[in-house]
Amino acid sequence: MGKLVIIAWSLAGLLLGALLMTAAADSAAPANGPIITETYRGGPLTAKVGEKITLNLRDPASGGYSIVTPVFDARVLKLLATEKLPPERQPVPRMGDFGRIVYKFEALTPGETDLAINIARPWEAKKPPEEYLKVKIKVLP
């Protein structure tokens, strides 16, 4: 009887684990549109109205920087969400890894906009923000 209870609890634990992993996979599902990282060096990016655009950027905090509010034409794009992700687990943690910052946008109306991500150091108030990433986005009908 005792072994049967242990097996039943083990199976219940496996089932619960599988359900949780499925839910996590669904919430981390890729966007239905382009994903841009800090290494993006392409030309103008195109998206269709209603399509999601994801920026997945390395957090520049290791240099003391903070990301300034993204700059874009709100008639063309809508910022849906901002998420700060912790550093990926590594056997030996990487120095200077402050994780990632993910921005999710939706293409609203046909048009063009520059999407700029700027960074600044809080103690350098007299210095203008530096450009971290800039992408020209063209939204098609």
C-alpha cells in the first residue's frame, strides 16, 4: 500500500511539472513578428498592422547605464509591455550580466517611425543620453 501511495504521488508530481512547463512555454511563446536584439544591424524593418515587434536587449547596467524611455511615433507603434529578465543561469555566473530587457510593441497604423533606445548614467545629468539601438520600422497595411 505504501509503495502505491508513493507511486501515485510521484505520478501526480510529474503531471503537475509537465503542466507548469507547458504554461511557462505558452507565456514565453515567440512573438508573431520580428524579434530585434542589440546586435541588429539590418536595414529598415517591416511589419504589418497588428503584428507584434519584440526588442530583446542586453541590460546595459554593467556600465552604470539605465535605459531611457523608448522613443517612437505613437501613431505608428504602441508599447504593450516592458519586462526585465534576470541573467540566465550559468554554472559560473558571468560578470557584468544584468539580464535582459524586453519591449513588446504592436504595429498600429501604416507608416514609418524610428524606434530608438537610448541609455544614460544617472550621475551624468548634463550629458545627453547615448544611442543604444535605433531601428527604422515601416508598418504596412
